[in-house]
Amino acid sequence: MKKPVRIAVTGATGQIGYALLFRIASGDMLGTDTPVILQLLDLPQSQTAAQGVMMELQDCAFPLLVDMFATHDPEVAFKDADIAILVGARPRSKGMERSDLLQANAEIFATQGAALNKVASRNVKVVVVGNPANTNAYIAMKSAPDLPAKNFTALMRLDHNRALSQLAEKTGKPVSKISKLCVWGNHSPTMYADYRFATIDNENIAEMINDQSWYVNEFLPKVGKRGSAIIEARGLSSAASAANAIIDQIHDWVIGTNGEWVTMGVPSDGSYGIPEEMVFGFPMTCENGEYTIVKDLPIDEFSQQRINQTLAELEEEKAEVSNLI
Ligand code: NAX
């Protein structure tokens, strides 16, 4: 049996946490040969709920779940964590301005970044989910100067999966046949789901669909506003699909993509003119626990315009929280 992997999950008693923890413990994320220890973080007022979630986890009798605990102290939750999934964030309350929300969340992620810096495994892999995910990941990364910056990522896989499914529906082909799709930028409606390189059985999807108006006027807005459409229909924000995307992103980062492209929000290395360290969605391949940005793709005028738009939004978010970094 392999050594257990310590997985810290924040916001553990929230909707995404509830959809996520059971799948981690069942082996969906790291494989059925990898035991796990769950280290759950939530606010003091959620500790009773956390006990309830742990009772349910216990009642599943998962063979891979070797230990778990819940706490409200980030330094306890992140102790020796190999993987940290930062889901917990402040929701927007009535009358709260966007800048107030950014600030409130920035403070949470600055504190959690500092705690990771102090107590987590030196090679902890971090996925930030709580919104605004890219900027929160940037703040956590800047608050953890002793950890590798590249280990701080933002969840962009839900956007990628949403785009995949829309293309599968349009072409009538299975999702599993689609390759080389990517989503650039911020996890927000400004994201740019780019299908220019995407193929099905080596056939270019853009040529197959051959309808730029559908792409610009239907596909891009549908993918970009999918989160709002779900809130409208369900009365609650995406939870199971978000949890599934977290599982996918970490699975692929740890286990590899076999040359397939996925999307992750990662600190830029300057590729495609994105300022260094800006946490940005890029096309990615993963191997041996490391990700690599797919380089040197041609960027046409339309794509550059879309990339500039999502970058401008991230620059704005960063400026609003500059007091914390
Ligand atoms: P919930 O409100 O159901 O749960 C959030 C949980 O976080 C609560 O249990 C709360 O007590 C806890 N929490 C709040 N502050 C905390 C702190 N400082 N430390 C630890 N725990 C804390 O929200 P849920 O639906 O689970 O969504 C969580 C976050 O994910 C939100 O910010 C949401 O916007 C974001 N999302 C991000 C997505 C992405 O693709 N990046 C997609 C789904 C989701 O919208």
C-alpha cells in the first residue's frame, strides 16, 4: 500500500465540499491504490456540521480513507498537506460591492497562503476554487514565499469541461473524442474558450462546424455564462460539476494527461505575453506530477482581443487587492 496522501479541503461543509469529499475518499481523484487522509477546514460555526460530514464519511467505510479530522485553524488543517483544495470563500451578501467581496476574500486567501507557507508539505499542490479563483490563487501564492509559486493553481477545469460538452452536443460526437480544446484567462464570463485547435479523430472541429456566428454568438456566451444559468435553474451555484472538475484537475496534475490538453489556471511564465505570475488559464499537458503550458500556438486577432479582455479584468482585480501583496 502506498503512503497516505494528506488532503486539506477548506469550506468542507459547503455545497462543493459535500459533493467532493466522498469522491476523494472513494479513490476517484488519486486512484484506488492511494490511501488518503482528509484534513477539513471550515469556520468555527460550521464545526458541528463538519462532525456530521465526517460521520457520513465514516459510514461509507471507504477502504482508502485512513484518517480524517476537522478544524477551524488553517495551521492545523494544512499541516503537512500534500494537496490543498481551497474552496471556502465569502459569498456575496446583499448590498456588498464587488470590491468589498474581492477584499474580504483576498484576506482569507492571504491568511491561508501564509498558513500553507508555514506548515504544508514543501511540495504541496494547491487548487483554489473559491471566487474570484484566479486572483485568490495569486494572493495565496504571494503569501507563501517559501513554497514553489508554480504549485498554486486556480480551478479552470469546470470551464474546460463545460466547453467540451457544448462541442460534443453541437457535433453529435462523444466528449471523449475531443482533443486540444483550451480556455484562456480568468474563471469569469470573460474567459475565452478557444476551439481553433480542437479536433475529433484528427478532424478540426472549427472546420467541421463551419459556423463562426454560432461560435461567437452562442457557444462563447453559453460557456461564459453557464454558472449564472445554473444558479437561475437550480437556485444554487454549481456544486457537483465543480467538485467533478476539482477531481479532474488534480487527477490529471498528479497522474498525467498522456499528451492530452487540459486547462488549468497557473502563474504565467510570460507565455503569450501574459505578465509573469498572473494566474491565467492556459492549455496544459501534465506528466510526472508537473504541468507544462502548451507553447507557441498562433494567436489570431480575434483571440488576442479576447485574451486582452480577460487579462484586463485580472489586472483590475489584482489592482484592487494590491494592499495585501
Ligand atoms: P458554500 O457557501 O456552500 O460553502 C462555502 C463554505 O466555505 C462554507 O461551509 C463556509 O462556512 C466556508 N468558509 C467560508 N469562509 C471560510 C474560511 N475563511 N475558511 C474556511 N472555510 C470557510 O459555497 P460553495 O457552493 O461550496 O462554493 C464555494 C466557492 O466556490 C464559492 O466562492 C464559489 O463562488 C466558488 N466556485 C468556483 C468555481 C470554479 O470553477 N472556480 C465553480 C463553482 C463555485 O461557484
